Amino acid sequence: MKNTKQNQRNTSIDVYLEEYNALREEILLRMKERNAVGNYILLLISALIVAIWQIPGRIEQERTFIIFLLIIPVIFFFLALIYCWHDLMIASLGGYINQILRHKLIEVCQHEDRYIGMGKISPKTLSGMRKR
């Protein structure tokens, strides 16, 4: 009976840790995508500035500036939405890990240190998961 309970606890811990690892990987992927969107924004700003500097001989300076001001919001609105979407998803995934998954793991472990260092839970994984 005790062995069955121990096996269920070990299985629960393994499931929660796999969920944690999957969420962590998704957070890292979203951070990379968010950084890529930031790079696209910088690239587009640079391209627009260079393009506008090439135009002044053909169009008046004020008209060029107005064109620049009208193009920027249209292009960057969608990139800003994508950037904010990734930020919101990173925050919600981190909140799920902190508010739900952490408490489930603590409940299953019941503060037993025998899981730490035996390959089930590394001290690095639990460092941010203990109650304060």
C-alpha cells in the first residue's frame, strides 16, 4: 500500500516536472520570437530612414517627412500587436507556473527533501518553487 502511494507520488512529480519543462520551453520560444519582432521593427525603421534620405532630391523636404509620419503607424501597428501578444503569453505562462504548478508540486512533495538530489527534482528547479 505504501509502495503504491509512493509510486503515485513519483508519477505525479514526473508529470508536473514535464509540464514545467514544456512551459519553460514555450516561454523561451516566445522570448526568441518577441526579440525577432524587435529586430524587424529596428530593420524597418532603418530602411525607412535610408529610403527617405534618398528621396529629398525628388520631393520637397516637408512632403517627405509627412510621408514618413504616415507610413510608420500603419507598418508598426501590427508588429507592436505581435510584440505585445508575446509579452502577454510569456506573462500568463509564468503566472501559471508560479501560481498553480508551483503549489501543486509543493503539495505533492510535502516539503520532503528526499526528492531533491535523487534525480526527481533538482535543487535548481525547486529554488524558486519553495514557499516563502
